[in-house]
Amino acid sequence: MNKKEVFSIGVMSGTSLDGVDLVYVKFEKNNYSDFKILQATTIPYSLEWKQMLQNAIHSSGKELENLNVIYGKYLGVIIHNFMSNYKIKNIDFIASHGHTILHEPEKGITLQIGSGKEIAKITKQKVVCDFRTQDVKLGGQGAPLVPIGDKLLFGKYRFCLNLGGFSNISFDKNEERIAYDICPVNIVLNFYANKIGLDYDASGKVALGGEINQQLLKKLNSLNFYKKEPPKSLGLEWVQQEVFPLINSLEKDIPSILRTFVEHIAIQISKVIVNNNSILVTGGGFFNSFLMKQIEKHSNVKIEENNKEIINYKEALVFAFLGLLKIDNQVNCFKSVTGAEKDHSSGVIFIP
């Protein structure tokens, strides 16, 4: 793309099912870090869509094919409305992460639904999507993919920590980018908050009223995943198989489950960021003030407030950036991060 300025829409749906994040962003190709978010919004999922996406893990291959098309049409309409509502005319491409249904890279499996063909058809725009599959085929984890954005868009920070459905971290080590999932966050906290009629535990107020179950905390911290060396990544399957059964066998009180899990998150994150104040923290977990306080306490760090658009929309922004790199046939996936056999340019391009 031989333009100095590139305009893109980035689209992200995370495992915590908060909704679909959309950003309209301008990139300066001579200096990637000089980007500007022009518009951003989140479209919350209806209860029907939440349940459909949560239950999709149990669907047959044929059902998933159908859901891929239906969800692609859904995203296409959302993006079309976003463009219309904000009168967006100048656009070079759309980059969509889709929604992860299956992620078991050790078995060579990863699936993000949201047909790029359908999005392109509805929006009449070039679409880049399916960023993970190629990496898994090359022997990688297919995740995390955000680190190249961390390095080229937010390189002034020592650590980039995201607190979404899962926490993941990205940093330079021995002149290579290292990144991996640390532990579950909102995928667990929201699950138990839902059981008492809440979408999430705002500011950690419910957790504050609970007590730490020391036996549960010890067993959570002893899970085998935490002994593995990077590259490593987590998926809903692992939480369902390892975390939920463990919690449910040792604690019934929801506030105490939340309190214990907040402590678990803080302990796991502190192992990585201890005594370092150059940290960019993003994702919905940033707004859980009790969680942030515990992370600061265990890590002996002070985390600064940042631009709320970056906190909320960094992942959608980075997928727009990944799309730009793919269209220009530049590396957007580091082998040092995913464990793939080589650096590569991942993603599939659809033309309307």
C-alpha cells in the first residue's frame, strides 16, 4: 500500500464476551507509533449472542460452519452501522479478529469465527481476518498476536500487560520479543459474578467482601500451566477442564471465590513484573480497582492511569495494525512469541 497515511477499522471480540470492540484508526506509515484513534465504540452482545458463542464449543463441524457465516454477517452489519453512524468514508481496509471458539494449538486446532467473505460483502471493503491459523500450521501457538503491536506502537514501555479474558504479557528479552498468556482473569471472574446476577464484579466490590480460601489458592498456583516455559497460551477449554472443577470442589461462596481468584491473578502477574514501573496495562481488568491494588501490592509497582481509549481498545487497534502489515506483506507474527518455525505474515484477505 503506497500511501503515507492509512485508514483502517479494527474489530475485536474477546473471550470475556463483553461485546464487539471497533476502532477507526489512522496510521502514519513512516512512523507506526504516530497513530491516532479517530472513533471507537463497543457493541454489547445480546443475551442470545452471548449464549450462542459460549455454547459454540460444543457444536458440530457443520454447525460451526453455519455459525461462521451467521456471525460474519452479524459483524458485517455492526461494522456497516459503525461506518454509517460516524460517517466514515475514507477507509483502506477492515481487520477483524473474529471470535475464538476453539484454541488447542498442541492439537493443531484454532478457530476464530466471523466470515471475512461475509464482512467484505456487507461493508464493500477489503477485509483481513483469520490471523491465527497460519501460525498454528507453522507449529506455533497462534497466540498471542498483539506483541508486534506492543513493540512497534508502544515500544516506550518495558512491559505491555493486558487484562482481558486472560492476562497476557509482552516484553523484549535478549533483543527478541517474548509474550505469553499468564493466567485467566475476566473469563473466571465474570463467570462467577454472573452466578449472582452481575455482568461483572465492578471495582472488585464483591471480591472485597470474601475471604481467601488458602487451600484453593495453593492448588490454583500449583497448576501445571504455570510451570511451563513460554511460548504458551490459554483457552476456554483449559479453564473448563482445570480451573472451574478445582474451584467448585473447594469453595461455594461466590465472594470468597472472587477474592481468592483475584489473589491468584495478582500472584501470577507479580512473578513477571515485580519491581518494574514501566508498564502499560490495558483491558477491562484495569477498571477492577481492587484487582489493580493487589497486583501493585504483590509486584511492588505503581501502575499509572492511561488513555482510556488505549485501555479499552488496544486489541482492536493492534488487529487493525496486523491487517496493515499483512496487506503490505510484512511480518506480523514473531516466532519468538508463538514458537512457530519462522517469522511470517499471517492473515487471509477478502476482496468485496
